[in-house]
Amino acid sequence: MKKATEPRQSTRRDQILDVAARLFQKGYRATSLDDVAAEIGITRPALYYYFNAKEDILAAIYERAVGALIDRAAPIFASKLAPDVLLCRLVQVHVRTMLKEQPIVRVFFQEKDSLGVDASRSVKAKEVAFTKMMAATVRAGQRQKLFRPGNPELVVNAILGMLIWLYQWYRPERHVAQEIEDVFCGLLIKGLVVSGSVEISPAVFERRQGSG
């Protein structure tokens, strides 16, 4: 019986997060638990089976967003790819996560000040983990004389600035995900690779099934 109920509970929990993220886009403080329950078609007390408070729903939204990014990025980072290929793969993962989790991503960047201390600390730790993957990749490219010299932290901050702003301007009816990945990777790799050092690997622009 337990095995049968757990998937159902997980599905309902995800549904709550999806609906809450959509409603929170209009304002976290302006959205009540009654609003979330009504949108789903359950009672407010039923929400308490999954979450103790509205703050817990917000924290779960943040954990889901940054957790999805880390879950996708970690095995790629561990795969020992060449730095130029790896950097592009990490960029692709970030883009695909942003696009797949659009409502949650929008709330992620709009409502950080509403997070509690513990949730903020947990989310920050995961953000730092991804930043360290990017920085380690840049440093590896610099050690191999593939990437231009420069402060890796500044390079990563510039990359993240470009990636994060995607949630503001992306429109599915106007933009194609693969084109975004190609443009971003092209800008980064061609800007970082030392002129004449090596040819940019074709693998940088290859698409891998299941990487998103």
C-alpha cells in the first residue's frame, strides 16, 4: 500500500508547486493558501498534508528549481570533457532548466527576499555549487592555455548574468531553444578561446540526447 500511495503523494505535491509557482508570479504576498487550494480544487486543510505553511511551498519551489539544475549539471561536470565542450554543456543545461521550469524560475528570481533563513542558506549552497562547476571549468581551460587568462570569478559572473536574464526576454513563440544554446555557446567559446591556439571542437555544438 505504501508503494502505491507515494507516487500519488509526489504527483499532488508537484501539482501544488506548479500551481503555486504560477500564482506566485503575480505576487507571493498577494497569494493566499486559499487561492492555491481553490486553483487545484482541494480544501485549504488538504494542503497541510503536504506543506505546513505558504513559506514551505515557496522554499520547495526554490529547492526544485536549483535542485533540477544541479541534478542535470553534476553528471556532466563529472564526465571529464574538454573544458570548451564542458562549458558549453553546462550552459546548455542552464538554458534547458530555465526553459523547462519557466514559472518556477520566474518566482525564483522575484521572491528571494521572501525566503526564510534556512531555505535561503540551502538554496545559496546549491547556487554556489553550480558556480564552482563553471569556475573550475574556466580555470581548467586557462591552465591548458585554451581559454584567455582572466579572473575566473568575473568570467563566470558574466556568463551567469547572460544566462539568468533569459527568463526576462524568452518568448516560446519567438525563440527556439536550440538557437539560444548555439548563440550562447558561440559567444562564450569564441570569446574565451585563445585565438589560434586550437580549433574549437565540433563537440561543443553537438546535441546530446537526454542532456536536457
